[in-house]
Amino acid sequence: EVAAAEQTASDVDIVEVRVRAQRFLVTPTHQFFVQEPGSNAPAILKSAAQLTTDDFLFLIDGVVESSVRTAPNGRELSIPFMEFLGLYLGDGCMSTDRIDIAHAVDEPHMPYYRAAAGAEFTKRGQRGIEWRTSKPGYASFFCSRSAVAELKVLGLTGVAREKRVPGWVFGLAPDLRQALIRGYLDADGCVEKRGYLQFVSASYGLLDDTRHLAWISGVRGGCRI
């Protein structure tokens, strides 16, 4: 049970969260899995700034199971689609009618993601989006207003420092959550010698989200900026 969640005196915004004999110093946006008072609902994510003394924090022990395989817009989710979303979180951006993915020249994972997007997205209601590579080969893009609209509806918005893992992703089946992590790993991550995943991002929130997603999906991960 949360004993206190108070702002500390500091040059940066820090919240001290106390739970019985333990305490945590975190940023106000750091998220915890909590059970709200008098609720039988599943655990939800709350930022440190939103915690109350009635909340119960959950310790994660193993994979959090779920059978949900549908996105909020009704799309039946596939592994390649979730992997593409992960890649987009790290290396993607959008304009009014265009999706761009930044990458190294001749990046070996890009043929897979081009094929995945081609199978999942449409242009003018028809399958067969056309990928193009910008000169000198550091980005690929395709044009599709419907794809841009769908990514916005699913919460994949914002510039690099504002990107977050959409909240609905945390409630998906484990293999779909893991698929998003794999895609994000191709964009902003690496595997250390000890087998740990490491991610680098301009978004503190995205790293926090990725850490929590890894924990509930049975993936060991370390995050740095």
C-alpha cells in the first residue's frame, strides 16, 4: 500500500514514493501498476504524480497474461503489424499523407518491414502501397492517408521527444506485446553480451513505457537515453 507520494525539494521534479519500509525517487511521469481502492478491475498504469495513499502497487512476477488481440479501432492485430508499430515508434514520422521510416543505407531488416506494411495498409482502399527510398538512401516512405489516419487513431503521434507506447498495448496478448518490443528493438535498441536488451531514445516517457512493457511480457530490458 502506498504510504506517501510527495514532491521533493530539488532542482528537478522528483516524487518520493514510500511503501512501508521502502522508498522510490522517480520523475512525476514515472508509471506504476496499481490497484485502485475498492476496485476488482485489473491493475492500471498511474504516473507517480497521480498516486494516492489508497493505491496498492503491484510487483510484477512473470508474464502478465491476456487474450486481447484487437486494437481500439477494431483491427484484428497481427505479429507483423505490431512489429511495424514498434519500428515506427523508434524511427518513424508522418505527414498528412505519408509515413517515413529512417534507417541506415541497405538496412537488412527493411525488406521485412516493407513487406509487412504492404500487407497491412492500403492506399485509396486498395492493397499494394508503394515504398520509395529517399536519396541518398537513409529513409523509406510510402503514401497513404488511411495509414496516417489509423496511426493517429491508435495513438502513435508526436515528435521524437513526445512519443509513447499507447496505453492499449499493455493489455494485449503477450506475443503481440513482444512483437512491438522486437520492432522497437530494430529501431532504437541492441542486445548486450549478457543477453539484456538496451534501448536509446530522446523520449523519457517512451523508455519508461518500454521498460514496463518488457517487464509484463517476460523480457529483460535495460533503458538509457
